[in-house]
Amino acid sequence: MCNPLCINFVETSLASSDVRGKKVLEVGAFDVNGSPRAVIEALGPAEYCGVDIAPGPGVDEICDAEDLLKRFGTEAFDVVVSTEMIEHVANWQLVIKNFKQVLAPGGILIVTTRSKGFPLHDYPADYWRFEVSDMAVIFGDFERVVIENDPNEPGVFVRGRKPTELREFDLEGYALHSMISGCRSISVESATSERDSHHQRENLEKELLENSQLLEAYQNLRILRYTAKLRQLFVKSLS
């Protein structure tokens, strides 16, 4: 999945020397609305492997992004590309870790994704939004990192090179903007819990408001009944 600006970013981020005779992995390769495959293959890679969770155009092998390391092993590719996919995975921390681990030292990693403000697009699910500041943290362990905003829509493009000795950051506790909770959350589970708690609070507040309105109506009714008796007594005293 890729829009024209993503393809252009991939094309301008790779030199012939980065790709020619090298092994390339594309994660999320199902071609729904465009693919960087053609511009990369034009640079002459020795091997190009596109993986996704379902068969389709551009997919050479079925492989979940969470299973990349298990399937291919460490340092298996010289270039790893993932366009418009990472927001759709539940465990983004594990997937980013897999990107870094299957990439060989000195290799290039390119990621494009969506930022806060981009609408929900379930395909098959839509969990996260990444900002420039998030990417600066997530890829702070890489070298020559380039991070750009998508100039047309809320999104971010990243390109970085894996150092010879990677001192990988632990991202387990890092929180991103969640499309489930509407705020920053560290996992789908915590986001779901936060959303459910919010709904419970809203329902409780609604129930309390309804009860207070009923109480106010009851009190007003009692006042009307009391004043009605007073009026009756007043009328009798005058007769």
C-alpha cells in the first residue's frame, strides 16, 4: 500500500549502490493503491521479497510482520521497506524490532505511515498514529536518519541506516496515539481498557445526571403539593 508521495520518498531515499546486487524485503507488499516495488527493482537488486498477511498483487510470500525474525532470521536483508503498514499492526514495538533485526548492518530501512488527524482506515484494522517526534525516538538508534512530514496529508516518512553495532532502544513502554482510546497508549490492551473506562465514566455521569433530574422533579412535585395544601387552608380561612 502506497501513495505517490510515498513512492517518491522511497525513490529519492535509495541510491543505486544501496540496492544493486542486494537483498530487499518489502513488508506490507499487497499492492492496493500503489507500490514502491518498480522503482526499487529498477535499481537492480539481487532479490526482492514482498510479504503480507494475505495473497495478492506484489506478495511473494505470506508472512505476518510479527513473524519476520522467525521466518528470515537476523541480518537477512540489505534494504527493508514498509509503506503505509505499521499503523495497522497491534504490536508495533515488536514489528519495528523485527525490521531492525532482519536488516543487515549498514542496511537501509524506510518506513512511511500516518499521523494524528488522518482518518480511520481499517484494512484490516487501524491502531496507531506516528508523529515526527515519535520517529525521532523510535529510530534514535539508527544513523543518518531522515524524517519528513507528508506534505499533503497527516503522515510521516522515515529513512535510516543501521549502524555496524546496533544498540537497540527498548520501545516496550513507549506510548503512541491510539485510534482506539483517542489518546497515547502503550498497547492495544491498555487502549481498549482506557476506552472502556471512559465509556463507563460517561455512562455513570449520564446516570447520575438522569437521577439528579428525577430527584429535582420529585422535589418540585413535593413543593407543588405542599403549596397546594397551603392555598387550600388559606382559602378556608377566608371563607
